[in-house]
Amino acid sequence: MSVGTDDLVDDVMRAEPRTIRVFLAFQMGCVGCPLSCFHTVTDACREHHIDRDAFLAALRDCTEHDPDQWEPAFRNDNAGEGS
């Protein structure tokens, strides 16, 4: 699955369960949230004050690599600022 900004958060996590670790690394409470089936990636980033392009790049990085070897190297100290 190629993740896009208009994809629903729930669809992303169901199609690519390994992306859950990206949501958690960015300190986003989307996992298990009832709004995840209504919010797009853009909506979630706006609500959590996360840079959408950085988050989208991390999601894509996660889905393009071997799940056993992928690590959240993208994470920086201010990824969750304002949450």
C-alpha cells in the first residue's frame, strides 16, 4: 500500500499493521481511537500538531522496508511538540 495524505488512518493501520509503530513513535493516539475510521492522515497530523510531510515520509519508509529491520530512525526530539 502506498500511503497518501487522504488515506483514512484506520485503513492505513489495517492494511499495514507495522505502521502502528510510526503512529506511536510520533506520540499520536490514533491506535484504537474511534475517530481513526473518519480521520485522514492529514486530519490526524493537524489534530496532533505533527509535520505531515515528515510523518508521511516515516509511514512510507516503514512500509517500504523489511519489517524485521526497520527502526524509527526518523524520530526526532520535537516530533511530538504541541501534542
